Amino acid sequence: MRASKQRIADAIAASGTSLTELFGVGPVVAAMLLGYTGDVARFTSRDRFAAYTGTAPIEVSSGGRITHRLSRRGNRQLNHAIHIAAITQIRFAHSPGRAFFERKVAEGKTKKEAVRALKRRISDAIYHQLALDARITGPAGQAGTTRQSSVAGSTPRRPALRISHSRTPTNARTRRVPPRTPKSSRPRTPSTNES
């Protein structure tokens, strides 16, 4: 366990990400965030990133009462990583997340609503850090890469798997045969040799 955590810490240090500068985001959480997010350029705004992570609240209205509830959409593993960061921030009294949490509770929100708001705030901070990292290192997280560069080119010469995308061979008896089409498009006429 200790060796795998050390390998993760070394990999995060080698990646040059600034995610670990956020309070509550250690090497393991940063690895989860980087692995599940991929290229941050695919998200056009922090709101879309929050929708992907499941931290964007969904409005639930009933009559005159308007509330927001937890979004079950999005990547649940990313949501869990952000939840770990939020609980870590709440646990320490000197963290900015704890002050934000207490301010939301003082405003009259429930503790669950305050945690939800903190998770959204952390999601926005993560998006900001990932966008900064992408500007510094490149879109794919590697220095010197561009959107157009590719090792293998734009399309491979032959597919990696068979055309059916299955590794198992097809059975000749169960393979679908396309229906036959008539050779001529002329309608058949009756013969004149009828007596």
C-alpha cells in the first residue's frame, strides 16, 4: 500500500500538475481527478465541468418552494474525489473550506446543502487549476503537444480489432447473410407459348 501511494505521488510530481496546491487534494485525489478528467479542454466552462463531476445542483421546485438537490448525473468517481477534498477542508478549522461551510450554515442552509455548495466551489477551483496546467503544459498534459499532433496520424491504416469489434471468431452458420437482390429490374412477363 505504501509503495503504491509512493508511485502515485511520484507520478503526480512528474506530471507537473498544480492540483496538489489545493487544500484537501493530495496525490491520490489528484491522480483520480487527472485520470477521470482527461483533457480539460473538452469542457467549455466551469459549469460544464461541474455538470460532468455531478456537483452542479439540480433545481427542484414544488409550488412556491424552490430547492436544489444533489445531481446523480456525472462521473461518480470524480464526485467522490471532490467529496474527499470537501470533507478534508471541513475537518480543518484553518482551511478556507471550513470558513465557507460555516458561513453557509449561518445563512440558514442545512449541513448537506453547505457541503454541496462547498463541493461546487472546489469543482470550480479544480477546473481553474486544470485549465492553468493545460495552458502551461499543453492540452494532453505533455509539454509541447498540440491538438493536431499525433504519433500514429489521424486514422489508423487498419482497425485494431476485426470489423465486428469482437475478438471471438464468427460462426459461419450463424453469420447473417444479406438478402439476395434480383439480377434484373425488369418485371417478368408471361411467355407467349401458352396454348
